[in-house]
Amino acid sequence: MTISFFDFISQLTSNPVLLVTALLTLGVILVNGWTDAPNAIATCVSTRSIDAKSAIIMAAIFNFFGVFIMTMINANVAQTIYKMVDFGGNSREALIALCAALFAIVTWATAAWYFGIPTSESHALIAGISGAAIALHNGFDGINGAAWIKVVYGLILSTFMGFGFGWLVVKTTELICKRISRAKTNVFFQNAQVAGGAAMAFMHGAQDGQKFMGVFMLGIFLANGQADVTSFQIPIWMMMLCSIVMALGTSIGGYKIIKSVGMDMCKLQKYQGFSADLAAATCLLVSSLTGIPVSTTHTKTTSIMGVGAAKRLSSVNWGLVKEMVMTWILTFPGCGLIGYLMAKLFLVIF
């Protein structure tokens, strides 16, 4: 099942509930753009391989290609998020709970952005909708355990695989380029960094773009009283809209996250930045093809940690890493609790 752009616009003008749901969903995507998407281009900007403005334009283009191409190949990530929870047969209450979850995600992500900490909107999304579903059912009946297992796998994969691949790729790169002059390698890796940033932006769209479009489709169906849709096809207009909004978010608030990830956590040379991008993009590709929803933030930051640690452990700003890890750990209970409380409040008010 799907919806055309003209049908969507027509419904927006006649269905205020759908309008509110769409605005909240786009708000979450915008927040993802300024807190999560900048991770993709942080290293190529911090190593001065490309300027920030050009990097943002590049990220917007490749985010769209990531959403479009990977969705055509495999839309399992979107389907997994869509089926993460069951809000029940009452589409009105389900829609209220979903809106509460989206509000919780925006609140959590904005607070993290204020402190310059790259939080994972993927896990905030999962925690928020899960908390809202628990509030709606007054228990865990609405939680899909099989889908949640994939999330746990993704958490482990993005953390340990990102770090390990980062370490392995940079060591391999150093071995290959051992006898080549630094001047020659700098020219090569400057261009390779741009390609690496494009690859990361592509994979960010493939992962996070699908997640939020899955929620977007859920909101549309619930606003139309369709609580029993089990499969859907993501329309091209939605891919374009989500990519544009995500790019807008990156241009508005991405610089603070770029600084935290690309500069403050670990000082990288061009070949190290390329290694981190290659490692993270590979992890995200494997996850997308297998339908496992992982965090681009976790994957990219841990790959940078692995690259830095390959040189020496002191190369990594472990104080900043500690702040990031604490934010990651608190995301599930914190955003889940906000989603739960907002759902209870919204159900009373509306």
C-alpha cells in the first residue's frame, strides 16, 4: 500500500490530524539532520578535504540517493521500524500515542544538541515509540520482541564492529602506504575523503531515511483510520521530502556536531578520516542489506575511536567519549520515559 503526493496534499487540507502528524514527523527528521546527519560529513570537513557548505550540499544529494537506491533494493529497515510496536486497533488513540512519541524524540534530541553531544536519533525513535506503546497498553503487550532483538543486535554491531573496522582499516591503509611519500598520499586521501563522506551520507540515507519514512507511513495510515496495514511501498515524493528536510537540518545546526565528532574527539589526518569513513560505511552497508536498524552515530563515532586508538589510546579524547556513551546509554530509558509520559498526557488532553 502507498499514497500519491496529490492524495497526500489533499488529505493535509481536509485532515488536521494528519497535518499535525506530518509536521511532527518532519520535525523529527529535521532534528535528525542537525544532530545525526552531520556525523556522515564530520571527518571530511574536519580534515579540510572539503568546506562545510559543499559538504552539506553533497550530504543532501547522497542522502537522497541512499534513501532511493537502498529502498528499491531492500526496504527491510523501514519495515522493521514500522512493526516495532503495535499501537492496537484504535487508530485515534494510536495516532495520539505516535504524536506523543515524536514530540518526545524532538525534546530529547534538542537537549542533546544544545550540549553538542551527538545522540542517536535511531535509538531515540525506537525508545520514544516503545514508551508510547507501553503507555497505550499499560504494559508490554504492544512491544514486538522479534523486532526489538534486531535493535539489540544493531546496537552491538554498530559499537563493536565500528571500532574494530576502524582499527583494521587504518592499520591496513598505513601498511599499504608505508613506502609512499606523504605528499602523494595527501593528494589522494583528500579526494578519497570526499568520496568517503559521500559514501557515509549515502548510507545515512539508507539507514536513517528508511527508519523515519517507516514512521511517516505509519502516521499517514493511522490518520486515515487504517490501523491494520501490514505492508507498504514508500513513494518517491516522500524520499525527496525527507532528504530535503534532513539536509535543511544539517545546514541549520550541524556545525556543533561536526566539531564534536570530527575535531574534539580525535584529531585526524586525511588518511585516518578516510579510514573511519570507509569502516563506518561498510558496517552500515552490511546492516542495511540484512535489515538490521543500526545507529549511524554509534557506527561513525566508534570507527573514529578505533582509528584514533590504532595510533595510541591517548589520541582519543576519552572524556568526550564518556559523555557520548552516557548519552547513548540514557537514550533508551530517558526518551522512552518521555514518550510514556507524553502519551499519557496527550491521551488525557485529546
